[in-house]
Amino acid sequence: MKKFNRRTLLRGALQGIGVGVALPLLDCFLDTNGKAFAATGARLPVRFGTWIWGCGFIPELWVPTTTGRDYAMPEHLKPVEAYRDQLAILSGFDVKLDGVPNKPHVTGCLGLRTGVPVPNENVKAPTLDVLIGDQIGTATRFRSLELSTSGVQRSYSYRAAGSANPSEVSPLALYQRIFGEGFQDPNAMTFTPDTEVMVRQSVLSAVGDERRKLMKQVGAADRQRLNEYFTSLRQLEQQLALQLEPPAPVRGFVMPDAPPETSLDSEMGNVMENHKLMAGLLARALQCNQTQVFNVLLSDTASNLRRPGATTTHHTLTHEEPDDKVLGYQKDVAWFAQQSMLAWRDFLDAVSAIPEGDGTLLDNCLVLAHSDCSIAKSHAVEGIPIMIAGSGGGRVKTGFHLAGAADPITRVGLTVQQAMGVQVEKWGALSMETNRTVTDLLS
């Protein structure tokens, strides 16, 4: 009996010319656990992403009162109750300032993402998503995808100072970028290389010798700048090469419809709609291996979210709204914090809705969700809320709440990097430097 695998073609002849048609991804191509391809042992791809919301939380409504697996979901985490077994809730981890001024809504976010206390956005180190992308994101059409859903063109993904990866702010623009020109349906019966892609690849290859000569002639500072620039060019070369090969078939992939044009502003209802549309498109992009790395920004770290018809933003309220005398916290600020968790649920819904292997796409993701501060009115960078969603294909453990006891937040960043295969023993700078992983997370 003939054995089939994911590279099997149905072969025949048409008017004397040999033809072949690829098969979709079938269950029989996978091992008995549904986690790897039986023929080669290669595992299903694992994806890494970050999901950010601005202006922190209301501690008494978000932080569980107990640790371990049997904690009670606080009010603001109840929207994600259905995912408790696929979530790790991390509280009590700090960005250590080491005397560096705390720049509101920047220091906490970039300190968490770079391991360095930074007073501004001229970050001197790559963010952890870029480090992970260098490990797992080289074999996809896009090294990473950045999304911003509240109408502001902003990203907290950096390779070096002043070079933030640009984000898409429109569901329609995101659709066109992923599924428009250049997209190859993985389950299409035919494949024709794009001649424009072939020309672009040839042009980049042609300047390779000159590139190497230039590197030998410039000083150290320019060499570093050129190295960063040429790294981007090499990545582009790799991505163009991938587009000249037929994509692997993907079980269950259905080409999504183009979304409608939507209002691109910070009104909460519009943000929720845009976020849900973009989360669905991103999930489809991950499913058909357009990228394995992503960054979603629900709201800018100085959150510009606002209620329908209002001009006062979430950020402004964190500083101007008095505590409710009965509740003991800022009531309107709490509403925005809860809306952020409802959006987080929508994101998890989109990713978990796609079957993959013996589970879902979420099972093969490791998503680091975080804010930029804990208590926004004081810009506190102690106890920044963090969640891990998905097991990264079995690389991390979830289903518990862990209190960090004021440990440096870099312990979390080091852990997720190691889980995603980055060869790093320690990470961070000054008192943020650590070689201690969060062992409760690692499988």
C-alpha cells in the first residue's frame, strides 16, 4: 500500500505533459499525538506574540487573592474564565529603575520588553519579540506582524534605537497586506512564482559583493549601523526566496473575506470592532504560516481610549477621576480596564477557534500579554500585570496564578525566550539582569 505524507503529489498527464496536485494537510500525515509530522518528526510550528493594553489595572479587581491552580478569578479576569487552564496569571513582578527617571507609560513597557530601565524610547537593546523572531521567524513571509487597534500608528517592537517596527491600524489595510498582492493560497491546486518577486530577489543578490566591500571600509559605528540595515536586507532576501516556493498545504484554511472599511479612532466601540476583525485576520495569517511572530497593541500605553461621544480619554481619567467613596477606586477607569480584558477574551476566542493538530492554534502559541504600569495614576512600574496564554506547543505550563514577590520582571522575559528556543542564559541590565527563569512556567 502506498504511503502518503505532506509532500505527496497526485500525479497525472495532460496532453502529454506531467502534472501534479498537492494534497491538503491530512490527519494521517501527523503522529499519533497530532503534534508532529509522522514522516519527518518535525513539529507543528509554534508562534510567539505579545498583546498590550494601556494604563494598567485596578489591583483589587485583577490580582487573585491566592496563588496556585485553585485561585478564584477576580472580577476583571472573569471574562477569560473559560481560558483559565490555558492562562498563567503573573503578578508582583517589577521594573527596577536603578535611579533612572520613570518616564510615564514608556519605562514600564520598554523595561519589560528590553530588560533595560530606559528613560525614553531611544531603546539601546532589541525587544524580546525581535530576539525570538530571529530564532523562529526566518522561514515565513513576514518576520513579524504589528497591529494597533485604537487608531494610533504605534509599536513597541524595536530592533534598535529609533527603529520601531511599523504597525497596521486598519483591518482593511491588514487584510490587503497579508491576503492581497503576493499571497499564495496554500491549498491552491496550482502555483506560479511571481516574476516581480524574482526580480527583487535578483537585485538584492546582485549587490552582495559591494555590500561586503563596504563593511570593510567604514568605521566601527557605521559598521554597526550598516549591520542593522543589512540584517533587514538579508531578512528580505529570505522572505523573497520563500515566496518563490509553493507553500505547504494547510488543513482547514479558508481564505477570509475582506473586512469593511471601519472608523479608525479611539472610541471604545470602534476599537473593539477593529480589534476583533484584526484578531481574526491575524489568526488566519498564523494558520497559513504567513508569520510566526506578532505584536498586538489594543491601546497606546498612555491609553487614548474613550467612551462613545466623550472627549476625555482613559489616560486623562486615571489622573483626574477621584476614587469612588463607596468602591474605593476610580469607577470610570475600572470600566476601561474591564473593557481591555473583554478585548483580550475576543483575541483568545479568535486564536482558539482554529483547529490545529490535536488541539487549537492557541495551543501552539505562546502569547505574552502585559500593560505598561500597574496603577496608572501614579505611573507605578511595580507589579505590572502579565499573562501567558497558550502552551507554546507544550513548552510552557499554564493554569495557575504566581506572585512574583517584587522580583525583576526580566525573569519572565528570560523564561519566554528560553521556551521559544533562544540561546540565552541571562538577560537584562543592572539590577534587572537575571539568570533565574520562572520555573513554574517551563515544562
